Amino acid sequence: MGDKWQKAKVSKFVVGENGLEIKGEYCPEPQCGPGIFLAVHGNRKSCGRCGYTVKNDE
């Protein structure tokens, strides 16, 4: 039942030579900070906690 969410969180990290490396981008807003990842959509990245959104330059 919780497999969907487990896969989403695992995709933000990768095991490298020096241990765990972070692939995801953190929310830059002060109330969120490190630990809150931005969701990647087709044309934007957004924070589900504070609503911060940035559009992709494609």
C-alpha cells in the first residue's frame, strides 16, 4: 500500500563513492529549508509545504 511513497523518496537519493548523495533540490524558503524537497513537474518545480514555485526555462 505504501510502495508509491517509498519509491518517491528513494528516487531523491543515490549511493555514491562517499556514501549517500542527494539528487533532489531543497526548498530555498526559510520556513522550509533543508529536508523539504521540491516536486518536479513537467514545466515547474514546486514546494508542497509553502507553495514556492519556479518555472523551468525550457
